[in-house]
Amino acid sequence: MNNSKKTISIIGGGSSALMFACCIDTKKYDVTLFEKNKTLGRKFLVAGDGGLNLTHSESSAQLSNRYVPKDFILPALEQFSNRDFINWLNSIGVETFVGTSKRVFPKKGMKPIDVLSLIIDKIKQNNVEIKTEFTWKGFEGHDLIFENENQKRIVKSDITVYALGGKSWKITGSAGDWLHFFSEKGILINSFYPSNCAYKINWPESIVKQISGKPLKNCVFTCDDKSIKGEVVLTEFGIEGSGVYPLSPQIRKQIIENKQATIFIDFKPDLRKEELITRFTDHSNFSIKDILEKKIKLSQVQIALIKSITTKEDYLNSEVLSQLIKTFPLELVDFSDIDEAISTVGGISLDEVSTTFELHKLRHHYCIGEMLDFDAPTGGYLLQASFSMGNFVATKLNELNQ
Ligand SMILES: Cc1cc2nc3c(=O)[nH]c(=O)nc-3n(C[C@H](O)[C@H](O)[C@H](O)COP(=O)(O)OP(=O)(O)OC[C@H]3O[C@@H](n4cnc5c(N)ncnc54)[C@H](O)[C@@H]3O)c2cc1C
């Protein structure tokens, strides 16, 4: 062993840590990865349950616009873009394909566990030592405290990379229970909130059964100044899906400030309000129900929703109906349980890290991945962020120790 080598401890064994461990130069550093679970990448495997959406194939400019805030991640995305990620996956034996939604997945037949195994093989080839069932328990002076087999273990480390994840799906290990270790060091932390989650709606009793489990497709969903075309599923609890996930920052802000958020749905984005009114007047010999169903082609769910908030008088008013078809209001009164969220915001404040993700108040300590307080919608953007940050910090450290 070369004793002049600096030591690096990576804490966490999720996506961002795995990428860091693949890319760090072990000729320059002695690297150990500590994970509290028995196995690595449990959330990565959960992410693959409904199809492992590794990244998105859109242009770099479009991709970077998905992050809130955006600036902090630009250097990492410039260093390791979605194209770089796809090429890297190919280089370790993970072939990918672009789906109809332009999202990128492992080629058909390749399971998330196969992808994870290839990544772990790469880490092993890179001579990174992996220590599982090591739970980080904070600091003792400048050293790291771990618990392993009910024993306290003290680890000295020249450089530490924290990749502790967010606070959802704690069964995967991402429990967010480490916040106080940082706040005790005077580092600003923000409370965790769910993102990319379901939102609660107090549906009128009369329509719950009719709408529950039903989709709203090809609609435009708006909250504040942000609109998104997508699809949602209405459930007994409320609403979830790609139509509302990208609105999470706006919805969250309203719920925190006002205990409720209002979104507006355009059921017929391809028709202007005036065109809708014309359909009513052109078919005035038809019943309202027939015009809505056959001439405007609303679904039964959309009609049920409209009926649930209109008086008998309004239901006969083409102006009112057309307005509702274009801007149907829904009040969201709460988030789903944070543990069920696809991702979380909160954690280490971005004000606390440099452009290379090093903590200002703890030199040589870096934070990467979902433990940082940023938001991104579903679509592969979360994994892209984790892999980009892991690659970026490893590259910076490889350059440092020349
Ligand atoms: C249901 C679901 C579906 C998803 N689908 C997608 C998708 O298709 N595409 C996409 O881009 N993203 C998806 N995501 C999000 C994505 O999986 C995460 O954003 C990403 O895994 C975050 O990586 P990370 O490295 O920051 O943290 P994680 O992957 O959460 O890893 C953190 C690790 O740190 C360990 N740890 C925590 N505390 C300690 C401690 N004290 N000591 C030691 N180890 C500790 C944990 O056990 C865990 O292994 C999905 C998430 C969920 C829940």
C-alpha cells in the first residue's frame, strides 16, 4: 500500500455514491464506501420497479431547465451530461433505448439488478473497499463514527463524501435521520418535504366512486405560472402522475403557505374557449350531455368533475361550461405521506456547498445526490443528477491530487 495516498470515505451506497466509487482514481486515493444496509443500491432497485428510467434524451439545455434551482447543477451536467451517462452505461455493458416519451431505459430484458451488478463490478474492479452494515452516526472531533455489529467504529478520513439520499422509502435506507449531525456543525439544513408525490383532494362524496382509479389524459395542468401537458390518475386519496409531478415546487409552496394549493386543468388544450362555445351553439338541438360527450369528446370522468361543481343553471350555460373545460379548478389540501414520495426536497441547503459540492464549513467534506435541497421531476432527472454529481466530484478530486 502506498502510505502517501490520501483516504476517502464515501458514506451511502446509492446512485450518487456508486458513480463516485466507479470514477474516483484509486491510484491516487485509498477509498472505502460505507453503507448501512446489507446490500448496495436498494433505492436504485426500487426506482426500477416500474421501469428503470435512467435519464432523459432531450437536449442539454432542456434537461438542465428541469432542475429547481438550476445553477448549482450546471457544472455537474456539463461535466457529465445525459449523453455521457448513456455512453458510460454502454461502456460497462448496459445497452439503453429511448422510449416514446424520450426517456432512456436499459434495453428490453435487462433488469435493474443486472444494471446494478454491472455498476458494482466496476466498483470492485476499481479497488474501492465496500463495507456494508456500517451506519454513520456523526462525528467525534474530526473523525467519523460508525456503528457496525453493535460496535462503535471510529474512522479517520482525509476526505469524506456524503451520499445519504433523501427521506422517502426508508425501507431502502434513505431515512433522512442524519440531519442533526450537520446542524450540530452549524450547517444550514432544511426540513424534508415530499416531491413527485400524490396530493390529497377532499372529493365530494357523490363522485369518489365514479372517478377513483380513472386517468385524465392529454390535459394541461397549471399551478401558478407553470403549465405542463401530461396525464394523471385520480384516486380516492386525490391525484398523482406526470401531469402534477413537475408542478411539485409550485404546489408545495402554496400548501405550505396556505394549507392548500389550486391547480387548473385544461381538458381540451387543442380547442380555444370560443371554439367550445361554437360547438354548443352549433348543436343547440342536442342535450348538454350529448354535446359534452359527442361533440366536445369529454370523458365520463371529466363530465362528472364538471357536474360536481356546477349548479343546474350553470350546467346549461355554454359560457360557464366552456370556461370550466379550459380551466377546471382542483384544490389540493395535503401531500401524501413523505415515505411514499418518489423523491424529497430538503436536506443540506445549497448555500452550504461550493460549486464543487464541498461544504463551506467543513473543508474536504462533500455532499452529493438527493441529500442536497433541490427539486427535479420524474423522467430520469433524479438519477441523472445523482450520477452527474458523483462523476463530477470524483473528477474534481482526481484533478486535485496531481
Ligand atoms: C419509487 C421510486 C421510483 C423512482 N424512479 C426513478 C426513476 O425511474 N428515475 C429516476 O431518475 N429517479 C427515480 N427515483 C429517484 C432516485 O431513485 C433517487 O433520486 C436516487 O436514487 C437518489 O440517489 P442518492 O445517491 O442521492 O440516494 P439513495 O439512492 O437514496 O442512496 C442513499 C444511501 O445512503 C444510505 N444511508 C443513509 N443513511 C446512512 C447512514 N447514516 N450510514 C450509512 N449509509 C446511509 C442508504 O441506505 C442508501 O443506500 C425513484 C425513487 C423512488 C422512491
